[in-house]
Amino acid sequence: MGIERSPQQPKTVQPLPGRTIAGPWPSYAGFTHLPEHERWKLYESAKRNRRELEGQGFEMVESYDAFVQRVTRELDI
């Protein structure tokens, strides 16, 4: 029997041993030549990718705030 969670109670995912991703990774600096709207799509994709990895139990060494600052700087947005 599992624990039921209410919709208001966020799911907490604990990092699994050996699943730490050292960062900053990946770099988005090579995409600055793209049009701005494409760079915004990449930014949304980067955030979605990070959420998916964390949802699978990976832990990112780079804090979320540092990640956002780095990606927006690398994409020049």
C-alpha cells in the first residue's frame, strides 16, 4: 500500500546514489547565432530537460538560480 498525496502536496524526489550531474552542463553558448525566438525555445527546453532529470532522481550540482543565470547569459536573452 502506497502513500496517497493530495494535489497540493508536492512530490519530493530524493537523489539516487551516483546520480549527481556536475555542471555547468550542457553549454548553450553555441546557439547565440539563432533568432531570439528560437533561443527562448531552447531556454524552455533546457528548463524542461533539467526538471525531467531531477524527476528521475538526478541531482544537479549547479543550483537552479545559477542554472537560469548561466543559460540566459549563454543564450543572450
